[in-house]
Amino acid sequence: MSTWKQRLLTNWHLMRIVRLGLGMMMLVMGWQSRDWAIGLFSIFFLYQAATDTGCCGSRGCAQGGRNYEGQTETVEYEEIK
């Protein structure tokens, strides 16, 4: 299975469905009102739904507990009296 086909057919979650619905709704609104700006903005949401990316990229805003080498960072605490 190609990567585009796999990306389109797997990992559908609520936010991805919302982006698809919003993009389709805005595309229809832009078509009906003949407003090209709304139509172009809807393509942005449709692209996000198709590629499963957000404004920051795929999981770009997620909180991570790992450093760049992939190892969890140990934190040492010192008691202050």
C-alpha cells in the first residue's frame, strides 16, 4: 500500500473528521457565494484532513517527555530546608 493511500485510509480521529467536515462545508459555501477566498481557505482544511496534519504539523504541539536521542530524561531533586 502506498504511503498516500495508507495515510488517507488509516488513523481517522475526531479532529480529522471535524477538519474534513469544515473544509467541505466551506468549499460548498464558497462555491454557492462565488467567493474564491473561502474556497481557497477550505482547501487548507481539506489538506489538513487528507494528510492528518495540524497547524504545527503532525503531532507538532504534543507534549513530549523524551529528549532528542529518544531516551527519557531523569530529573534529580534536592531538598531545601
